[in-house]
Amino acid sequence: MAEEKRQFQAEVGKLLDIVVHSLYSNKEIFLRELISNASDSCDRLRYGAITEPDLLAGDAEFCIRLIPDAAAGTLTIADNGMGMNHDELIANLGTIAKSGTSEFLARLTGDAKKDVNLIGQFGVGFYSAFMVADEVTVVSRKAGEAKGWRWVSDGKGEFTVSEAPEATRGASITLRLREGETEFTEAFRLKSIVKRYSDHIAIPVRLKEADKDEETINSASALWTRSKSEITPEQYKEFYHHVAHAFDEPWSTLHYKAEGAIEYTGLLFIPSSKPFDIFHPDRKQHVKLYVRRVFITDDCEELLPPYLRFVKGVVDSQDLPLNVSREMLQHNPVLAKIRSGLVKRVLGELKKKAEDAEGGFETFWETFGAVLKEGIYEDFERRDDILELCRFRTTHGDGWTTLADYVGRMKEGQDAIYTITGDDLAKLKQSPQLEGFIAKGVEVLLLTDPIDEFWVSAIPRYQDKELRSVTASGADLSKVKAPEGAEDKAADEAPAGEVTTLIEALKLSLGDKVKDVKVSERLTESAVCLVADSGDMSMHLEKLLRAHGQ
Ligand code: ADP
Ligand code: MG
């Protein structure tokens, strides 16, 4: 078959443009990305070979080779993993199948520093090769298939695909280095980059220098199997970048071995910055499942509940069978136990951080609180633990408060925890609904995440205190004593007869637009406000649903 010419998908073209023209601060990471892909590909083949041993065709010793050629000005990264066939080369290296691509592109700022971070999160991995290369050639043969293929591109909108009879199993990526990038053929430079970014890769990375024997230049043992005392913070961080496709610092690192009825190792990270797709419906989860060091899947929904989807890392089980299929993972009792262990550990870690004044818990809360709150109504069993972790804005000062602190400040005669929901903190604070509460010194929680509507209506109580919306008509402050010195509003109440006449007049003129018109204690300055009937949905929820066309 002759050479086939193809266009990159428009989004790829745009990304490539940014990669080549704006990302120059940290070029060396291209090597990490290509080694990471090679390692993923070996992992995939190792897993595939469990049920289909013929795929290995006698070559079961996985490795990743770096072959620099200073004279030619090229660097080749070759693996003997799963490889790609004709269609996969086109799909994987010509399009971006990830969710949220266009949103992501819209968020790029043009500021190289910030964009590198975004791109790291987004994972343009392979395309980073074009930071240092003006031409990239991929020669690949897929395990179990006879034909090999060559993919070539200069990263300027087009690529070609043609047959490559010389291809061996796996993929070999050759970079024709740009002028000025020849340092990437130097052994010393390559070794130091691999040590820095890819030491934790479980597959040996070998360097082939001209006239020398091949040399393994990484530790080649899975990081999570090493003991904690042997791992530096820097190594944890690089591993986090590898598993999470991230560039930020992990906010928290959790590495432990569970022993007893169920044995597994967990190496989990909580990021410090919010992934762009955290609220995207088809986002991927990022905890990879291994069984006795063999990669099984990075798409196991059962491993963690959705409200902990910000957690990244690796779980390596001793108890699952190696040939566990994705179907077997659903409703698997071992996995269910691992999941419950993971949830307990993560919530325990959050609790510890929350109790530690130096733990930076409020920063975590500002980043992921809205996600964690989903757990309040999704995880009945852990509801109380999660509620203890929750932080709220309040009419009591500008900081965050816990429910426990709120309860500690409740007024004599106050029988409920009062909340108000809306989408803007500043506007909420001005709400006329709050006037009566503020006058009586009754604290109100100001809830501004969309998710708040759902859990406040789902949970009736915290401890023995009812949660009640200030916009619901059941809110009764008559039993709460006004603070000393506050003027007694009741004293200048209008004569009952006049109020009745006014109410009748209002009812008549508003007609069907309202259910009822009542005298209220909730206002001090404003003349009137709207409230929802008890049992009806709150006004903010009504607005939210209407905005979503319900
Ligand atoms: P990601 O690794 O996040 O999926 P990349 O841009 O790094 O994104 O790679 C895109 C895709 O190309 C990979 O998902 C994989 O399917 C394929 N790919 C890249 N490198 C290799 C390789 N060495 N062997 C096999 N497939 C590869
Ligand atoms: Mg990659």
C-alpha cells in the first residue's frame, strides 16, 4: 500500500501549535512522556498475555530502549510492548479522544508557564515530542499482528502512514532533533532526565551508547513496592506526575500496606490543584489497579466512590486473581473490601489534616470540597464522617466554620441549623431573608455550591439538630431571645387590624402569583420577602432546576 496522507484533527493542530511555539520552559519532559507511554504499552501487553500468552511470541522480557545517534541528530525511544496497528496509529496519534478537549483549549492563557501546567493535566503526552523534534517517526507492529506501520509527521497539520516491513513488536519513536536540541543525544543528559522523572518506572529503561554495552539507567522496581523509608519526596512527586498525568505538587501522599483479611498496597495522592474535568460527566478516574504488580486497569469505577474522584494513585492487590476480567471486577467482594478500606484511609487522612492547624485543610476544601460533599448523600454509612469534614461560609465572620462549631454557637431557644443557598456569596450576605436572623444574632450557613441544594434537602439532621432553610416558612425565631441591647421589634408592631387589611389588599392584587401572604419576624429593614412553603423545594433549588430546563 502506498503512503497515506492524513490531517490532524483540528484540536490536535491547535495543541501542536502551542506545544511548538509556547512551551519551551521545560522541554526535557518529552522524554518522561514517551517513556511513560512505552511503560503503559508494556503493561497492557503483560495484562493481555495473561489470557492470550501467544501475544508474547517468546519475547516476555519487557524493556524500553533509548538509542541516541549524535551523528544523525536523532533520539529513538523503543519498547516491545503492545504496539499499534494502522487504525490505532491514526486514532491515537491524530486525534484527541479525551472529554472536554474544547473546554480545555478555551482555558489556555497564552502564558507558557500556566499552559504547561494545563497541558500536563490534560495529558498531551505524545505531542510533547514536537517541542524538541521537527520530525517524529513512529514504527510499530501490534502484538499478535503480522504487519508493521510507519507514521511520520513534522507536526504541522499532517501526517503520513505507510507499511513498515522492518517493524518489530511494540513501538519505536524516532525524533529528528531540532537545531539546538542535540543535548538530548548526550548519555549524561539522558541518564539524569531518566533518574529524575522515570526512575520509578517498573520496566527497565536501557541506554545504548555507540561502542558500549547497553546499560540499565533506572531502578526498574515499582515504586509502591519499596519501603517508605527508601523513597524520597521527590520520587513520590515524580511518580504522582506519572500516574496522575499531573504537574502540580501532591497535597497529600498516602502510602500503606493493608494486611489481614485483605492484602493490598495503596499509594494514593490528593492533588493540590483542581483537574479541569473534575465535574465532567465522562471524566476518567485515576487510581490504577494492579494485581501482584501486573497492571490490570485504570478504568475501575468500583475502586473508589465518585465523591473521592480527586484521589490519584495505585492499588496493588494480593488477593484478586491475575486473570481478573473487567466484568469480574463488578460486584467483586474482594474489590468491595479494598474500596471500603481505601475510603476509610482517605477520610482518615483528611480528618488528620483537618485537625492539624498546619495541614492546609482549608486549601484542600476550597479545591475539592464541592466534590467531597457529594458523599453526604451518596455514602450513607460515612455521612457523619464526611459532615465532620465539611467547611462552610457563614454569617458569623469571614472564615470557614464546621457544623460542630456552629452548634456550639447556637442561641438559647434556637432549635435548628439555618442555611441559605444561592450562587453568589456576596449576594447571599445581602439577602433580606437574613435580616431577622442577624438581628437576633442567629448564625446562618451560606451555601453556594450547586451540590448544596441536594444534600441539605437530603439530610434531615446533624447530631440532633434539624437543618432548615431560612427561605422555608417553617423558620421560627420567636423562641430565640434577642441579644441584650437590641431594640425589641415587637414594641413597634403595627396594630393587628391595619396589618390584616394590608395583607388582604396584597393577596387581592397578587392573586395566583403567590400561595399566601403572612406577617413575618424574619425582616428588620426590608418591607417584604419571598419564602417557600414548608415542604416545597427551596427557592434556589427551584431556580437551579428551571435553569436546567426541568
Ligand atoms: P495518554 O498517554 O495520556 O493516553 P499520549 O498522548 O501520551 O496520551 O498518547 C496517546 C495514545 O497513543 C496512548 O493512549 C496510546 O494509545 C498511544 N501510544 C502512545 N505511545 C505508545 C507506545 N509507545 N506504544 C503503544 N501505544 C502508544
Ligand atoms: Mg502518555
